[in-house]
Amino acid sequence: MAQDVNSIKISEDFQNTSLSRVLRILKNKYDLKIAYDDALITGTTVTGSFRDKPVTEFLNNILQNKGIDYQLLNDKIILIPKEVNLDLNTPSLFDITVFGLVQDATTGESLPNALVSIDGLNRGVITNKDGYFSLPQVPTDTSTIVVNYLGYKKEVIKLQPGNSKQTLKIMMQESALDLSEFTVVDNKHTTVKYGDEISQITIDPNNLSALPSLGELDIFRSLQFLPGIGGSDETSSALTIRNSPSAHNLVLFDGFTIYRLDHFFGVFSAINADAVRDIQVYKGGYGAKYGGRVSGVVDITGTTGNFNEPHYSFGINLLSARMSANLPFASGRGAIHISGRRAYTDIIRSNLFENLYSNYRNKSNQVSQQAFGGVASENDFIRPDFHFYDLNFKASYKISTRDIISLSLYQGKDNLDTDFDIVTRSDPNNPGSIDQIDSYQESADWGNTGVGFIWSRNWNRRYYSSIQAAYSEHFFDYFYNDERRNQTGDLTNLYEVNRNNSVKDFQFNFRNEITLGSKHNINAGINLSNLEVYSLTNIRDMMGSTGGGGNINPTQRGNIFSAYISDNLLLSQKLQIRIGGRYSLTDVSNEGYFSQRLAFIYRLTPHLELKATTGRYYQIMREEVYDDPFSNSENGWNLAFDKNEPGRRRLPVMESDHYIAGFQYEKNDLTFDVEYYRKKVSGLTEYNISHVYDPNRQLRSPEQNITQGSSDIEGIDLLLQKRFGNYQGWIAYTRSQALNRFDNINGNELYASREDQRNELKLVNIVELPQWNFSATWIYGSGKPFYRPAINLIRNNQGEVINYEVLNNQKRVERLPDYHRLDISVALKFENEHMKGEIGLSILNLYNRTNIHSKRLKRDEIERAISGDPNTLFPTDLYRNIVLLDRTPSIFLNLNF
């Protein structure tokens, strides 16, 4: 039986304690039932010493002069605002421009990319990086302004005559569910939202923890649930945007470039989700302020911190642990964010780690099949030393009401070392009958470092500018050695790969946002880039070594100057045109590059818009693709070079033309978006390596062929998203085709690119209850291409196979089996007066589908059979399937203080 509220006595001491914390103490310690709107109590503090105070007297004291009242209803306390009389005046101004700032009500952080619109017109603008906005063509100074931001409750502001010329300060409250008997008002929000530009889409990072994962919220892998971003590989965080590889996309974090997107060979994203405030994805046709890539853009804004009060978090799963702290300083004028994450796989090797490492091993071309799946005793030899870590630091300081500076630092690194021997015996029961010994050694180190400094100033309501200096560094060092010795210790076979690739990238940006009248919103700026790339690959075998990347000097340097301007022109209430251009000069070639931009958005009805855009894009810092059937050599970065100079090969600047058209319907928590896209990409480069038999030496040696090519990509993206109460979900579908044409490959004929997946369907379902989160996702992808190179068996006069060669410039394209998997996740939420948290379970590939990632040549079996091993028969099928993860469970714990 519930106790009488008036019989409860409160004894507490508070010193500048937030009202939200006081209410949590009342609920958890005194078992009071309280309902309230978070926005009502935000920013309110309590100070005082209370002894044996009845509940009503205690509430009267702490709510005095706070603008808050309460009601008692059946022993439940309901907080309400004090009654005020609204002065409803008739409009005094028409066709005005409204200026404002959007911030997080709890932390004081500015909210970038919030959508600010006019109620009833469904037309609006987005806030800039510092949360400022300028909304033109507002009908009157009594109109209603609506502000939406993913993961936050919608804010509705009715303008008042006489105040329309003031800068609005809009405080938004996160819309997380309360665990009390009552829920907070207006919790409806969606996880996926389209931006104000064509092909711009965003996803709520705070809501991604509900999705199934390998133990923790993963930024890049979560983006794979969006239409047009490949998601049919649970062991890769790569961003294949509209059939283009990750290296064709620009990935920015607080202004500096992230060159490698993963930890653990693709299993985890390089960016810790705790460090992310906002994510904007441009799948194509992006504006003139972005350049340097030919496919898409992922622009990430880091967490600023908390300007009001400290906040901490901790998370752990079966592979890694992470912590973060958000701290105010300088009396609320500054905020600091610190976060770190580390894998403990070098200390504790869980079953999940063993499965993931085995999966990476299976993808590798080098290691013997027996080394990771044939005999258990041999599998015991593989004990890798592996771990990764990343660190984030960001400090922001408000110099004045107009100026803010921020410093963002990032460092992430992976380290893998392993070596083992495989002994082949003529008599398995006789330890002394050694026939041959295969020795394997592999090491890989890679990482990213980033530094970004920004000084932004809101000069007035029509002019905003920012100055940014950024530095990015990436390195990848890979070494692989495979030696075979006979029973006397003589070297009978050798294959060694040494790959080194690094990038140093200095950037300076000056950006300006100018509002002219009520029709023009102009963006203009300049960018200076200084780039240095080191790229060297050496392959060594019994016949010697080859490599060098085609240049005498493996270090390349270049500078790029770019200037851009664009105008968002409102021709009418229904028609919006965006026109712009970007011009780049570089010393890597003797040419300048002009990139035009043009977009149209026509609002047919308040809920239906038509859209189309086109643009040209160039990429000077570009990827070189290594295709070697015998090695696991990773692709590498290099600078384009399009001049005649002794000792340097020509590497063209990549170029792409985008054509996009579609429509979007949005009403009553329903979104339906369709976009057709076409891309033509030229300037592709591939290092195509064949292994050719030399009859004079009776040995096989690698032969490198540098080829140039192009790609023609076409497809359609569809997204259907709906929310019903506590349920939300979406269906994403992509139908596409991507064809390549390379010199000296398949006679210069068209063939399917590696990213040519014709159909991909994703179903996402999320249910959020006060104490539980449930989610289930299902992904289907039609079969990806597999390249089967030509293999010639070399026979002696007796017809016996004595060797073989692999001609990689003759490829037969086959299709792998269709891919599909079901993932589920469940999480229990809990809280007390000190913290909130969740503990949960995710299961990937619930029904244990056998999905084929690729195929690998059975090189070891072939060579053993050729060498006359009596225990090895010549394989009838020269390839083995590389299988992705089977059913994989993972548990996680997340805490917030």
C-alpha cells in the first residue's frame, strides 16, 4: 500500500545542486512518484539545508521564485509551470528574417545541423557548426518557429511582436525515456533524418546504441544501415558509398582528415562514439565547400563537453573498454571532453577475439589453410599479440558572446605481431620424420593522428566566419615473410612483402557565411593544403625482389590551393536553387581544376519536394589499389602526378561527374525518399600483379603491371521510415550497377567492379521502453563479384604438374552466393541517484547463415602437391571459400555518471 505523501519527511543538504538531481533523490531515496518535463527544470539549482520537512513544505521552499508549481494527484507529484498571461498581439512586421542560436539545455553545447523551419511551411535552414542560424522569409513576427534535432525533443517557439529583432536562444532537451512511472513529454524522434542538401543524410549517434553490434556503439558500421552505403560485411567498417570504395570519400573529424577508418582490420571504427556530437553524410552531389574526393563526404563534429556540470561515462565489452569525461571550466565559459578506448586482446583473448582473428586470418592470402582450420594442434601455434587504442581531447572556450575557440586532438593506433611454424612430417606418428618446415612472420602497425584548431566569430546576424588550422597524419607499415625449408634446413621457397605508406596533411581554412537580404545565403572560403606521402612496396622471392611503386623517390610532396563560393537562392516560397563552384590549383600538375555545383529543390506541397543536382569533383590525394593473388598487401595513399619528370610515373588526377534526381515525402513521422544517381569516375589506378613462370630458371616470379581505368556507376536509393509510439524502424533498399574498364585487363572490356552489388536491402527495427531497448536488423545483399585469374599448370614431358603461374590481367568474373543475416540486441536500462546505465546482449547472424566473403587460391595445397608430398593430393578445386562470422554473441555494459 502506498504511503501518504504528507507523512514523508525530507532531510537533505544541497549546495547549488541541479533540480534534476534533487528530483532523482526524491524518487529513489524517498520512493516518491514525480512527473515533469525536463525543459521545465533545466538550469534550475537548489541550495539549502532541510531537516524533517514535510514533502509539501520542502517543495514550496525549493520551487519558490523558480517559475515552477506542482500539483498532488493520488499521491503523485506533477510539476507544472506557473500560470502566465500571454499577450496575443497582431503582427507588426512581415517577411522578416529570424536569427538565433540552438544549444543543448543540459550541457550548453551548441547544436550543429539542427533544422529550423517555419511551422506549416516545412521550409527551413540548418544551424552552422556553432549552432547559429538565419531563417529568411518568415511571414510575420507572430509566426511559429519549429526546431528539430536528432535525439532531441522538438522545440516550438511563437514569435512575439517587438522581440523579432532579438537573437533567439533556443535550448533543446534530449528526448531519452525516463525510468519513472511517468514519461517525459513529447519523446517522438527518429534515428535517421535528411538534411537541407540533396543526398545529405544524418543519423543520431545517441540512438545507435540500441542497434546490434560487436559490443559497443560503432559509428561507421551504423552508417552502413543507411541506403546507398554498403552493409553486407559484418567484419568491415569501410564506407562503400554508392558503389565507390572508402578512399573515394572525404572523412572529416573536427576539420581534420581521417585517412584510415578502422581498427582491427575493419572490425571497429577508428572513431570512438563517445567523442561524437554530430554526423552528416553526403552521398553525392555535395556543395562547393567540400572538395578533394570523387564520391561522398562524412563530416563529424566532436563532442564539445559540458559547460554546466561534470559528466562521466564508462563502457566495457568482450574486446575493449572505454571511458570519457566532460568537464566545465572558467565558470562555464569553457568545456573539455576527454575520451579513451583500448582493446585488451593482448591481455585476455576471449572467444570473440579468437573468432574475429580467425576471420581475418581466413581473409589473408598468405597463411596456410592448415594454419587456421585443419588441425587443432597446429592452430595452437597462432597466438597473435594484438591491441588497439584511441584517444580524443577537445577543449572549447567562449572568448566572448561572439567568439569561440576550440582545440581538438585525436590519436589512434593498431599493433599486430605474430609468428609461427608449421611442421610437415612424412610419418605423422614419428616426431623425427620432418619433411619440411614453413615459417610465417607477420606484423602490421597503422594509425591516425589529428589536430584541429578553430576560431569562429559571429560578427553580426548576417555574417559568420571561422579560421581553422588542421594537421592529419596516417601511417601503415606491413611486413609478411613466408619461408619453407627442407629437412636439412635448406631454403626451398621464399615469399616476402614489405609495404610502407604514410601521409602528412597540413590544412588551413577560412570560411564565411553571409546572409544578403531575404533571398541569398552565401558561403565562400579558401583552403590551403600541404601534403607529403611516402609509398613503397617491395616483394621478394627466390628470384630476387621487385617493387618501388614505379618511382625512384618514394616520397612525394604537393600543395593545393582552393577557393569556393556558393549561393543558396530562394526564388520563391517553393523553389530553391543552389549554385556554386570550386577552383583548385596544384603543383602536382600544370592545370587548374574548376568544379561546378548546381542543385534545384522544388516544394510541390508542404510535404512533398522534388530535387535534382549535378556537379564535378576532383581527387588529387588518391588511393592506389594493389591486386596481388599471393599477398595481403593493403591499398595505399599517394599523390596524383600529372607532369613529365624523369624518374616519376604519371598518376592522373581522378575526376567524377555526379547526376542525382529524386523526391521526398515527409508527414506525420513518415519519411519516404527516393534518389536516382549516376557517377562517371576516371583516373583510377591499379597495381596488377601476376606470378609468371620462367622456364629458363624453372621458377615463378611476380610481374607488376600499372593500369589506368574508369568506372561507370548507376543506381537508385530508397528509404521508408516510420515511427509508432515507442517503435521506430526503416527499410533501405539500393539497386545499382558498377562497371570498370582498365587498360591491359580483360582486353580493355567492361567488367563488374569490386563494389558491384546489384541489390541490397536493410530492415531496421527499434523498440524503446522505459526499462528496455530491443532491436533487430536484417540485411540482404546479392552476390558480389569474385575475380578468378587465369591459372596455367606447368607440366613436364611426362605430363606431371611441376609448377603453375597466375595471370592476374585475365580475370573471369563470378558471383559469390547471396548474403543475408539477422542481428538482434536487447538492453536493460537502470538508474539511481548517482548514475544511469544499461547492460545488454547482441547476437550477430542469429540464424547462423554461412556467408561467403570471398575465395582464396589454395596456394599451399597446390605447392605441397607439386613438391611431391605423399599426404597431399592435387586439389580438384583450386579455391577455398572465405566465410564470414557465424553466430556471434557479445555482451556490453555502459554507465553514465
